[in-house]
Amino acid sequence: MQNYTFLILNGPNLGRLGQRQPEIYGHQDLSRLKPLIHDVLGAASDEIELLFYQSNSEGAIIDRLERARDEAVHGMVLNAGAYTHTSLAIADCLAWIQIPCVEVHLSNVWARNEKLRHQSLIAGHCLGVVAGFGILSYVLAVQALLRHLQG
């Protein structure tokens, strides 16, 4: 049985999930994520080590992405928050570290009124995008990564 290490990386304001605009982002905070992944994946979760990181700082996110490469992380789930739409630096980092990555959003960004949220600078460097399923979006992304790596 192959074991995988996945980094779940969250950008600005995501450390305040459950408090910040729950009508958009839901009522659950990130502490619920690990048990939810284990509940949904069941025995498959035994194959995965989950690393979690959240920062409001673009530079710190890039530093963590580079460190993930050094650590030989197998896959990443990235919710870059607003940096999704603005950070060429994070996109450039994803391009060179070449770790399989799934972009995640809690809300359906394409259903939102702000047109800027309809573009992603990072999506082109990701396997895919999961959006609109609240905290379950992370679980779906982990499942997709696992299936991708298992072939």
C-alpha cells in the first residue's frame, strides 16, 4: 500500500472560516476538515498524511509551496483565497514546483457577482478545480488527488 503526503494550503482570511461571512463560506472552520476527510474517505484515509497550513501572506504561501517540494509532498489542495485572482507569483511557483494540485473554493466563484472572482491565475497549474461545495470541496479535492496518484 502506497502512502501519500498531501498539503492542504489556505490563503488569506480562511483562518476565520465559520466567522467570516458564513452565508458565503459556511459555518464550519478548518478544524473540522481533518475529521471530515477521514469520515468520508474511510479506510482510504489511512494512506494519506495530511499537512495543514494557512497564511494571510502571499510570501509565506510561496515559501510553504517551495518547502512542500523539498519535503517531496505528493499532492496539494490549494485554496488561495483572493490570491487566486491576483497572484502571478503563486501561479509561477506552482508552475515550477510541479506538485499535483487541486484548486479549491468554498463558494461557486463563477456564480458570484464580482467578475474578478471569475478568473484564476493558478488554475492553469492545477489538475482541476473544485468549487461551490463548502468545506466538502476539500474532501472532493483530496479524493481527486488520491485517484490521480493511484492512476
